[in-house]
Amino acid sequence: MQIDHQVKVGVLGATGTVGQRFISLLSTHPFFIVAALGASERSAGKPYSKAVNWKQTVPIPSAVRELVVYPCIPEHFTECAVVFSGLDADVAGDIEAAFREAELAVFSNAKSFRRDPHVPLIVPLVNPSHLSIIPQQRAVHSPPLKKGFIVTNANCSTTGVVVPLAVLEKSFGPLESCIITTMQAISGAGYPGVPSLDILDNIVPYISGEEEKIEWETLKILGGVAETDDGKKAFDMHAKHPLRISASCNRVPVVDGHTECVSVRFARRPPPSPQQVREALTAYASDAYTLGCPSAPRHTVFVHEEPDRPQPRLDRDYQQGAGVSVGRVRQCRVFDIKFVVLSNNVCIGAATSSIINAELAIARGVIQV
Amino acid sequence: MQIDHQVKVGVLGATGTVGQRFISLLSTHPFFIVAALGASERSAGKPYSKAVNWKQTVPIPSAVRELVVYPCIPEHFTECAVVFSGLDADVAGDIEAAFREAELAVFSNAKSFRRDPHVPLIVPLVNPSHLSIIPQQRAVHSPPLKKGFIVTNANCSTTGVVVPLAVLEKSFGPLESCIITTMQAISGAGYPGVPSLDILDNIVPYISGEEEKIEWETLKILGGVAETDDGKKAFDMHAKHPLRISASCNRVPVVDGHTECVSVRFARRPPPSPQQVREALTAYASDAYTLGCPSAPRHTVFVHEEPDRPQPRLDRDYQQGAGVSVGRVRQCRVFDIKFVVLSNNVCIGAATSSIINAELAIARGVIQV
Amino acid sequence: MQIDHQVKVGVLGATGTVGQRFISLLSTHPFFIVAALGASERSAGKPYSKAVNWKQTVPIPSAVRELVVYPCIPEHFTECAVVFSGLDADVAGDIEAAFREAELAVFSNAKSFRRDPHVPLIVPLVNPSHLSIIPQQRAVHSPPLKKGFIVTNANCSTTGVVVPLAVLEKSFGPLESCIITTMQAISGAGYPGVPSLDILDNIVPYISGEEEKIEWETLKILGGVAETDDGKKAFDMHAKHPLRISASCNRVPVVDGHTECVSVRFARRPPPSPQQVREALTAYASDAYTLGCPSAPRHTVFVHEEPDRPQPRLDRDYQQGAGVSVGRVRQCRVFDIKFVVLSNNVCIGAATSSIINAELAIARGVIQV
Amino acid sequence: MQIDHQVKVGVLGATGTVGQRFISLLSTHPFFIVAALGASERSAGKPYSKAVNWKQTVPIPSAVRELVVYPCIPEHFTECAVVFSGLDADVAGDIEAAFREAELAVFSNAKSFRRDPHVPLIVPLVNPSHLSIIPQQRAVHSPPLKKGFIVTNANCSTTGVVVPLAVLEKSFGPLESCIITTMQAISGAGYPGVPSLDILDNIVPYISGEEEKIEWETLKILGGVAETDDGKKAFDMHAKHPLRISASCNRVPVVDGHTECVSVRFARRPPPSPQQVREALTAYASDAYTLGCPSAPRHTVFVHEEPDRPQPRLDRDYQQGAGVSVGRVRQCRVFDIKFVVLSNNVCIGAATSSIINAELAIARGVIQV
């Protein structure tokens, strides 16, 4: 992948937590350049530095400080080859649909379209092949679209776990059962998000809707794209090999980084050994990296040998938070293998995934730049 | 159970974390009265208030402040009907054995004797019937003992989970599989214990030896006491119905209270519904409470209906930390039922269990007072 | 003080953080009994257990669970000899005024009337004598009131520091200068209050309006009630001996308990020694305790000798959080004496103060029960 | 400053907290290259990756992973133009003295030589002119040294506060009084350092020896180098304008970054306004930056305008932690001006200062490279 010119992008929900992260990441991107910002009416018309309550650990990029914020209307974004959406779920659906209708390429963090049968749900280190649904997504639109489409990325806790699960399936055949317990960072809930009185010296063993997301999204991501009799494409939801997934989600007093304890059972007997699993995870190279996507991590999965890793504070920023870390790969007395996975929920679990997805769409010619 | 006179007790490891908790709890006990304190040579000879680095949230009980600390030698404890041990594992074995040999009744928090085939491992809300091994424990000693014995209580993370598991087995027959992920408080590691740099804004997905303890101790506790052909008694380790248990243990930034996410599969089909499980847990009354043990909680298991409970900060002190709290009882997509259990690791998970065990031993006549 | 019958009380803002604390504290009070609850229209008409998002570490008192919540209108509280207000500042002013007008005795945590020249601002361990303004408060009302009045208690951070300052002035004469730096718990901001992303692994060196409250309220509390030429009473704001106070307020990741570092300079030379200060603080007995107010702490100020105390987690619950803890009394290289004071912001810093103030009003005959 | 070749450096105490930070920082340095590592006998002989319990958030630099650790004996460091010492205070004195005697240039974080009348105590953004004492340090050694010397940097909490104090004195003349309250991060205590049970949901209002360090070191740093009658140089400890400093030090649950609340009184009347102070702080350029030291921050002091900044989590990594952040510059009701200062205790408060000091020594020709 070799892009020698700047590619203009827009950011929707630019003042929110995910929007701020988009802006931070894009400020050092080799070819994406932020050309338009969208936010609510309350922010519209203000320079970005006045509209935002900036909460990142780096200063506002100077190229964006004075950019005037627009309302989230497509006409302000027509120059943009790519539009990233960090919109809240309650408004994302209508706005993103309008942008698609206006022939814009939308890469969304919101959940609104994840279950849409024509919208791919892409974890960029796992299933970029699902981009193949996009022609159909355009075709079923009325009137049919030439350029517009929506790609979503997965929920942050899904993203973390689905990466090693995908590698395991690619290496050792289908999984049969998977039990997951998450310990999720407060930043996953946005700002103001979790009240401090709920989480200091505490755990909240519940995150609304989160377990269902992991259980459903994982099947869409790990499943294939089937061709139906009438030539249509459809996500098969891992149908050929039913996979049962059970998730328990917890909020913990950690700023960034979701930690997940996972036990899996393989369909194939005998199952792989822990050492074989470690080697497969280490060896895996994502298409995104192979294709030269500049935001893709060199190591999709880093496998820790020390017994007490990965830890969110020490490991979440490895590779700018773009890969996932796995540790404690060992036998499970009930299933076959158990391990711990850590992913940076605000990077690979959110904005970084959207950015790599856009890079992939360019690399694969879905977007012409 | 009706004791009208004071019963003198000793505390070994009195200056340590568990020892301090024993002393706090015993200061308001209806009949136990602390008569002797044992600690390392470094503390011996000092008044307790000078020997201890007191870290409890209540002041040192006035009755104990000036008590002189002894070395952990039985001769200083001969008056004591009961000796509680909060000793560290590295010294507990020899000292507790010496106390037993000196015909003292030892109730230990240490792991040293938990795997001993003649020492009962008793979670007082679950398996007080295991006290029946004590005559044999005395008999196999050389020379046979008249009064001395050792009773251990379980590891703190085992204690929390084994209570609801026991109720489920009593209500719905044997369990077949159980996957547990723990989120354990820092106080479980004693003092100084976990360095703050390891746990602030962090999780450590590993606690040395902890997973093995849960997986092994649960079988001893939930199992029965079998009679062998030669009339000997033996713990059967749940042998009649093999139970597979897999635990993943994590340290989290919570001061007190272990939270555990549990998924279980029953042998019997169809399995109970979540509502049946809730009712069984709520209805369970421990023998310890029925027998009138003053430290036993009125409600062994409190079942929360709110989706976001139990939480350690809000629920750990319910019933002075003597019961366990269960919440989120729901169907598991892989096994049958999943739920969250919270137990106060420094109360029912440690000192409170030893104290109730001693109350049970008195109630059942194993100790004459 | 000897009250042999129940005294009915009402709680305004009953579902809020301070309201919940009132209800917890009153559930074990020897003579106050909660008879009426007031909250916003949204809660009105519901049983308390349905209206409240209960966040206390003890269960909802059973006597209150099913009490129906009223809107905050005086007619529902006519039976109440005392009304406690935990209302938010934005609504407290009008509601409390209406209750006073309806001849009710209001004890408020809100800031609305603290600067009113006829409303006493009473820290019960310090200046109960300011109750003497109440006849005038009733008289200036139009039409004059027979029974109604408002008493406020101080801001939580003011309360902590003003207790030792008052003792120092009573013992060693007026203070001349005082520099205070606070480290305040998150519970001081109510619920949801401080977002966790703002305070986990962080400090916020600013609390809106807080420094001005400490600097102003301290003068009203430590000052006297002067008689003017026309026989009117007026708070003198410490006018006879000008006292300069400078406060810097910080929010820290502590659940409960405000810690404050204080340096003081006395007017009198030579100033007292640290040992004299320690002795004076220890010896001080509040009028509230002497008069037998049941919620007054036995020890107004507990003085720690260990160099690393008081600490919020270990010391905030001493005496049910009703006293204050002082430590590190030592010489200051710039002023005379410096020390650390800890107070429980949700107890003596809030609801406990209102309750003792009501007890004092009864003890002094301001309220007839 | 223009160095076109590599300059070999050694790190003493390489496996400790400060040593790890030296190694991280030096791995990206433009001309320093780590050539030798020293640690205790226990580590000696092992490759660094095996000797260290690495706790940084970046991986071990590959250039250092396999470097064999030496005992702290000068003969292994003879190639090094500069030796950085992160040794613990209990061993630093003898080892650093031996290295100086062996004609090595030692830049130390330890406190051992800070009070030595011939050793400069240099905060590189403040008083590099104190390097002028080094010829005398060499001369008084027996036998006199040609190249060897020791430079120390200040305690981490001193460093943070002394930077703005120095700017204020340079801009507005001598200070007369200064009261400081610190809220210090746990990383300041090293590893394992502060037990988590002492600091989670807590504050410890005491750090052994810390207040004395701030009160003494500040005078040495802000003072000048006087010429005595016999031509000797001596640190004047700010003698011409006596400056009274009082510090109160607290440990808070923050990973990195010391926050300090400061009130100052100037000798000159009238004192500067807050706006003048802000402008002076912003305008200040350190000699280290002007001389081109590559690790010196472009902005010595960043002045925040928002009322709630600086905050440790958001601001500690600004300029790689090499500058200091000041906020809330406002009038003090007791003194003249008060403000909040934040410094990254593990960067400018420790290793970064030593590195800039070494760069300064090269820039000024004290070391020939």
C-alpha cells in the first residue's frame, strides 16, 4: 500500500471521547488528514478548541485547534474520501444513513448498523474479507449507490477476544464452546461515563447490553460470507459449526485496557497443546499488516511468557495499542485451553480499528483515492 | 447453643493481617475471650499495642492493648480451649503441629494442613459434618491424642464460591462442570502484600497457587467422608460424581471482597431454571446458624435482584461480612446457569470462618468447654 | 438531655446522597423517627425503596422501605418536629423558605442560607451558641414566626478544619493567619458526581466555589454574635481579630474522608508548643457532648501520635465518623504550628452535623418536643 | 550543542526503578549510548533481561536486553564518559565515591551527596551555574582529581516546586515565605514501595524525610555560589535574603506525577499580579534548552488557563515529562500568590534531570567527549 498524497477525512462526533481519539490518532497519520469535523448543534460554529472538553493525554493537534465544527450534515463533508463516526448510538443511525445516502464512505464505531445484514462488522486484524458485502450494500439501497457505504467495527470487548479466537480457528479448526469473563476499563463507557462512586474500590459486575454484543458479534465476525441460491451474499453467523459463547462482563477500576479470561473447547480432537496455541498466536500475521496498512500492528498478537502478564497498565500501549496481548496460555480442566487477552479499548477496540478498516478499504479498492 | 461463661482463646500470628482481624472480631464475641497472643520472636515480650502495626479500621480493643505477646510455644496457651492460627504458611505447619501435640484445639487459616487426609477443611456454612474425621485424626497421632486436633478453613476465594455451589448440589444434585473467574481484593495478599505500583489502574491476571487451591479444595469440601473397608474414614473428593472445575484468578484494585463469575453445568437434565436457583440459594439455612453459632450469618446467601449487584464496596459488610452475596443468576449459553458471587475475604473468607468452626466444634461436643 | 418519647422528623431530598445518609443515621437514633420523606416530583408517590437508587453500604432501613415519598411541600410534614434537608442547592432555597414559613424547624445541609445574616451556620462541635440568633430570625420574618426557623451546617471541608481551629482559639487566643490545603473525597460531590475518568489515577486541583466557602464560612463560625446599638444581633465575622485564611482545594481518589493540611499563626507571642496544642485538642469537650446530645462524639478531636496518621481509610469511621482526627502536630517553619486534620465528610461533614444541631436545638429549648 | 558521535554511558542500579527509567530514556537519546550496566551482586553476570523485573510501559530496549550486568565496580565502566546512578541511598554513597575516585563523571539521583558542600545539587532547568563548583570538588579530593566528580539532582518533590520558584525570583526578586503541600505519586517510593493496602482509597499524610528535603534543598538550589575570603567557593543557601519554607508531604493514589499547592510571599512590595506571574512563567527559557541540550524541554513551564489543571493523569507526559506544569495562578489571601505545580517525578523529577545535567556538563566543557 503506497499512498503519496493526502486523503481528506471527516470526523463525526468529534468532541466526544471516541472523536477525540480519532483526532489524536489521525494527527500523525501518514496520509489521512482531518478536513472536516462534525458535532452536535451546540458545538457547531465554534473552533474545535472551544467546542471540546479535551481529555486526552496529548495536547489538541495544532492542525485541528482552529477548525470550525460543523453540524453533522453531509454537505460539509463532500470533500472527504472517508468519514469516521464516533457518534453516540442514539443519533448515529440516522446521521450515518444520511452520509451513506450522500455517497460518503462511513466507518463507524457505533452499534447502530452492526446487525444490519448488508453492513460488514469488521475487526481489521480478523475479517477484512467481509468488505466483499459492500457492492451488495450499495445495490440494495434505493436508489443504488455508487460510492456510499457503511462499515462498522466491533464493540471494544468483542474486538479483544475475537482476535485470538480467529487465530485459533484458522490454525486448529472450529471452536465449539467459549466462556469469557471480562474486566473492562472505565474509558469504555465514555465521558462522563462511570461515576467514580461506583468504581473506586469497587467492581460493577454488569455492563448493559455488553454480554449480548460479545455473544452475537463474535459469531458474525468469525463466520463467513455465504452465497445464497439467488446469488446474494449473507453472513452465515458461524452456522456450519455452531459455536456457543457465554460472556460475563465486569467494569473494573482501570482507566484503559480490557482484560478478558477465556476458556475454549475445540471441535477437533485432540485439541492443540498450549505450546501449539502460543506458536500459532505468535505466528499470525494479519492481512492488514501484510497489505501495508500503516496503522496495522506489526504483531497482531503478542504472547507473554511471564505468568503475570498481560497487565493493562503495562501492556495496553504496546504497538500504540493496535495489537492484542495474550498470556497465561494453559490447559483448562473443563474445556481445552484457557488464556488471558488484553486489548486497548480506546485504540484497537475503537478508533484504531475504524482507521485500519478505512486503510483496508483503500488497499482493496473499495474506496478510490 | 448456649454458653454462659467465658471461653479463653489464643491467637497465633496475632500481629499479622489475619491475626488482627481475629482480635477485632473476638473483641465483641459473646463468649470467646482473648487470653493469649502469639507472634514471632521479634514481637515476643512486648505489649500488643507496641508489637503490632495495627491496620484495622477500628481501634485496638482495649482488652488486648496491654496483653504481652508470647512466642508461639504451646506452654503459654495451656489455658486456652481454642487456639486460632493466622500464621503465615511458611511457619504454620510446625507450630500448629506442636500445638496439636500439646493437646490444643487449633483452628487454622493457613494452607499447611488443608490437604492432610485426616484434617477437615471446613467452610462452616457448608460442611461442618467433616468434623467427624477428628477422632481419627487424634487416633492416628503417635501417641494418640485426647483433645488436640487441627481444623483448617478454606482459601478465601474457595470459600466464596463453594457456598453457592454446595447449595446448588444440595438442591439440584451433583454438578458436572464449573468455570470460575475471580476478581480478588488486595487484602487477600496480606500486608505489605501487593505493591501499589502493581495494582493501581491495573489488574494482575495471576495469583500464585490460587487456581489450584480453588480446583482442589472445592472437591474436598463438596465431597463426602467415605468409610473404607477397614473402617477408616476418608475424604472422597466428590468421587462418585466427578466434577471438573477450572479457575482463573485475578487481582484487582479493591480493598476487601472477592468477586467471582461462575458458570455451572448440572449432571441432572433438565437443569434448574434461574428462578429455581435463586429460590434455593435464598432458602438455604446453614447448620451453623440452626445450631445457634453466634457468628453464623442469619442469611447464608443473599440473592440480589438488581442487575448490577453484588458489588464489593456496597455489599461486603452485609451481615458483618459473614454471609455471601449472589447476583445475576441467569442462563448460560454454554453451561446451564451463571451467576456472580461476592464474599468478604477477610471475614467469611478468613477469620470469621475459623471462629464459626470453633463455635461448631463446641456445639457438636468436639471441644468441651 | 433525656427524651423518653419518639420525635418525628422529615427528610427532604430523601433520595439523594445526603438524604440517604440521613435515613441511615436516623434508623438507629434513640428518639428521632423518620415520619415523612420528601423528594422531587419524579419520586413522589412511590415507596421509598422504589424511588431511591440506594448507594449506602447498609441495606435500606426496614422502617423506611415502604414509606411513600412526598413532594417537598410543607403540608406533608406538619407532624414533624424537625425537618432535615439534604436538598440540592438549586432547589433548597425556595423549599426551605416555604418550610420555615410553615412554622417548621429546618436543619439544612445546603448552602442557600449560610450567608443569611439571620441564619446561624453551626458546626455543632464548635458554635452552638449561634442558635441565639433564632428569635431574631423568627422576628424579622413577615409575619413573625412562632416556631419556624432554619439552621444550616457548614460545608464539609469547612467543618473539618474549623473544629481544631476553634479549639486553638479557645485555648490560645485568636489566630492571625491560616493556610489550608484540602484533599477531598469524591463522595463530597454527591452522585453521580465526579466522573471516574477524572479521578482514577488522578487529582483535580479545583473544586468550584469550595475555597471561597472555607475562607468565608470559617469566619462566620469562629466569629461571635455581636449586639448592635439598636439591640439587634449580628454575626461579627471574627471582626475583632482579623483572621486571614487561604484555602487550596483538591479532589482526590478517596471514597470518604476529607484530609486537610493546615498551617496557623497565632496572634499571641510566643505561640503554644506542639505539645500544648496536642493537649488542648485532646482535652476539648464539646457542649453538644456535655449536654448529652446522643449523636455527639465522646471525643471531639482525636489526636494521633503516629507520624503517618490520620488516614482516611483507617480513621474516617472512628466514633461513627462524628469526631475529627488530627495528627502530625508540629512546628511550621513559616507560621507557628502545622497539622493534618481528617473529617468524615458524609458524617460530621454533612448529615451528622444536622442531626446534632437538631439535638442541640431541643436540648436548648429552641424546639419543644 | 552538537555532538556527532556516540558517547558511552553507564547506569548504576540498572535493575531498580530509576535505573529502568534511565535505560528507557537513553534508548532514544541522540548521542548517549548505554555501554555498561551495574547492579547488585545478585544480578551480576546475568543478561539484563534476566536480571531485571522490568516494570516500564515500553519493552526493554533491544540494545540492552542481552547486555551482561556487572557489579558496581569502576573497572567495568572505564569506557564510559558518563555514569548515571539510580542506586538506593543505602549503598549509593560508597559506590559513587569510588567511581569519582576512579576519575568517572557521576550523575546521581541518590541523596547521599546532596548536602556535600562541594557537590552541586542541580535542577537542570534552574541552576546549571552551580557546575562551577566542580573544579573545587576535584581539587579538595586527595589526591586531586583530573576528571572525576559527582553531580546530584534534587529530590523529586523539590524539583517540581523549585522550577517555578526560581522563575519567580528571577522575575520579581527574592521570595520571603513559601508554604507547600504536596500530593505525591506512588512511583516516587520505588518498587515494591508503597503497599497497596496503604494507598488504595487512602492518603498517607507523611513521607519520611521528604519535608526536610524540600525545605533544605530548595535553599541550596535557589541560593548562589559565594566566593569566600580565601578564594574558595561555597553555596550560600539563599543567605542574603532569608527564605522560610514549610512543606507538608502526602502520598496519594496516583501512579506518576507530583502535584504541589504553593503559596508564596515576595520580599518586594507591591508583589506581582497573577497575570504578571503567568507571563513570567510562560516566558522563561532554561539555559539547558538555550544551550541545545537535547533532553531539555522546549517549554520549561507550561501555564494552564483552565481552572482545573494541571492534572497528573492528563499532563504528566507533556514534553516527555521534562517540563513542569503550573495552573491556578491566583491571589492568596494570606501571602501574595498561590498556584499548583505538577511535575513528572520519574522524568524531570529523577532520570531526566540527571541526563540533562550530563548534557549540560558536556555543553559547558566540564566533560570532554
